[in-house]
Amino acid sequence: MTAPSTFGLSSEARNLHWLLTNLVEEVPGILSVAVVSSDGLLLLSSDQASNDAAREAQAVRRTGPRGSAADLATVVSGVGSLTVGAARLMDFGGVKHTMVTMDEGSLFVMSISDGSLLGVHGSADCDMSVIAYHMALFVGRAGHVLTPELRSELRKSLESESAEGAR
């Protein structure tokens, strides 16, 4: 994983970057992680190199590479929206987490706060209970600091990285 630059960010933003980096590096089976805002925008990602590759590919052919952070953010946002709609339809209350297992991997989506989501792409042989536990720790540590101001700062940081990558 290539660590994103945290120069010029607030201490809260740097702490979130550190928590995300720690989650990916310390938990076996995690392939990539994305934090997505309630409106589906990528706020934070574990795979900066994939983000850059996705931007370059979109400039050339209008589609991102399979497995990029942007793709994970899109899937996480869609799954989150679908499960929230299902919970409302069934009148079961809020959605806490969603797990999707596939032949070649797993997808985990957990609510952070006010609609923001944490999405994890795990390997086929990952220990789902370990990943869910560490995601809950991340959410517990990050949820209270993910304010509208911090979300705005993270978006601007990604936009500036995108602008610098385009040069």
C-alpha cells in the first residue's frame, strides 16, 4: 500500500489516515478499504496507487480499472443504499453492517456515522469475524471525528491529489 500524503491536513484527518493504514496493514485478508460519504463520494482510501491508476484510465477510456478505490466506493455506496432501503421497507431500524461473500472474496460494509460508510474488500480466505471486529474498532474510533468539516477536508484533499496527478 502506498500511503497517501497527509501534509497540510488537520490532526483529525491525519489520525483517520493512520487508522485506515493500520487497519489494512494489521488485519490479514484485507485487500482494500474505502470510506464513503453519505452521498457516495470517496473520502479516504487504502490504495492510493489504484486511485491514481483509475484517474489515468478514466482520462483515456472513461472507465476505471477493475478493483480500484473508486470502484470499491461505488459498490459500497450502492450496497449501503440498498440495505438502508430494505431496512426501511421491513421497518427493522438502521443498518449496522452488511457482509457479502463471493467465490473469490468478501465485501464488508459498516455504517460509521450519519450515512458515511466503511467498506472493506477481503480475500477469499479472510477470517470474516476478525475483519468485522477490526472494522467495528475503526468505526468506534473514527465515527465521532467524522464531522461535516472533516468530510469536506478529506474531499478537498482527494480533489487536490487528483489535480496534482493530472499534471
